[in-house]
Amino acid sequence: MISPDLGDWADLPFFDRDWPRLQAAIAVETRLILPPEDQRFAALSRCQPDATRVVILGQDPYPTPGHANGLAFSVAEGVKLPPSLKNIFREMKDDLGRAPASGDLSPWADQGVLLLNTALSVPAGVKNGHASLGWRRLTEEVMARLSDRPRAFVLWGAPAQSFRRFVTGDGHLFLESPHPSPLSAYRGFFGSRPFSRVNTWLDGRGETPVDWA
């Protein structure tokens, strides 16, 4: 059953065409699946299409139990920062001079930042374990839906950047760099200053900048 919290996202074709099959596949899993079911669509529930101003694409949820909360790169309150999020906050401090005290990024979502993973589930301990399950179609449709007016798209790493082609129309801001993972952050993520660049773009459009910290 589709969560009623999907709001205006619920009419995406994915939920009629693809979600029943994915839901059935997840239901027969004998492994622990993360994040918990009630948080699986948290990114969409928390940031509706008309409210979305910025999109940050992740890959899949953290595979460590107790970490993923349904928002890309975010962790539950009080959880030690995973390496990628630690690097995101390091870049933010270099860029803005400060970073959040907590790894819970829900305040970003409440300001119109869609924190979407390209897979919304993962078996515990198996990174990318559901990458080929069929979630990709949802990301494609979300990106297409958000083409209706200019938005900022922050695409870290090649998997996220592969979805740029689903964004049509003019006036968007695209910020592409390596992923903040320790394996790639030194190849160009550090020094990319995405947070100030997004805010400069928003300010130029007469919109309120994001209070990232």
C-alpha cells in the first residue's frame, strides 16, 4: 500500500506500474532491509514537488542499521557521522565557515532541499544491494517532474550525474563533482563549494538562501 504521505508525488507512474513489484520483492526478503518501512519514502514525503528548490542525489541508503532515515546522506539524531557525511560537513565548513551540529539533515528538506537516493532500500550490510531492484525508474520520473521550473541540481558522482539527462527545460543550475566518499572526495569534491554556489543562484533568483548549518 502506498504511503499517504507521498502527497503530490503519488501520481507518478512508478507507483502504479513499478512499486507493486518492488514492494513484493522487498516483502519476501529474509534480510533486514533499511531504512525502516515507515521511512522509505521520507525524502518525497518531506519535500513536495512545488516546495523543491534544490535536489541532492545520493546512491542508496546507509547499510548500517540505525543510520539511514530516508533522506540521502542523512543519519538519525545522535548517530556518528558516516565518512561521506563527514566530508560533506568538512567541505561546508571550508565553504561557509560552519556546519550542522547533527547529521540529521531534515532541516534541509524542510527548506526545499530534496535529499533523494537513487535506490530507496538496501539490505543491511550490503552496499548497493538493491541498486538493480528497479528504483531507478522512480528517480527518472522525479527528475522529469522537477523540470517544470528552474531548480538547482547537485549531482555528486557518476551515478547521480547519469540522471541529468532526465531534466529538461532551461534555467536550471547543475553542480557536478566527484562523490564525497573518502574514495573520491579528493578528486574534486573538496573545493567545489556547492553550498555557497547554490545560495548565490537562489539569491539571484530572489529566493531565500538555504540555511545549511
